[in-house]
Amino acid sequence: MARRDVDVPDEDVVAIAKADSSVSRGRFARIVLFLRQVISELKKVVTPTRKELVNFTLVVLAFVVIMMALVFGLDTLFGFAVQYVFGNGVNPT
């Protein structure tokens, strides 16, 4: 299934945007124009298939686990380094 080019704006959106640049609109008209453009953009959204969604989720979870391990490792390393430099806080008297 071939996807259509989603980056090309619809003709009515382009016409409204050109008209908007040449004519100053009131507050209500600008809100209506904004809502029309939002709806037009939402029609272009492509929802992922179940397989893609599971794949994306697994990639994100794997990345989070890797980053957690990296931060844990660095935290432990710096903790040992600080403890080595400053000692364990016991005052030998």
C-alpha cells in the first residue's frame, strides 16, 4: 500500500492561508481558521499498526533500561570515587 505525500498541504488550507496573509481577521475568525487548520492536520495523522506499536514500545523500553544501567553505573563509580577521596566519614581519635 503506497502512502500519499502527507507534507503537501491541501489546496483549501493554502488558499485560506494566502487569504489570511492579505486580509486582517478578527479574533473569532482567527480562532476558526486555527481550528480548521488543526482539523486538516489531524486528518493527515497515520496511526501505527499493532506490530509497529509493539516494536516502538520495545525500542523505547530497551533504551530506558540501557540509560538506567548507564546512570546506575556512573553513580556507583562516582560514589566509590568520592568515598575513596573523602573517606567513609569515621573520625579516628
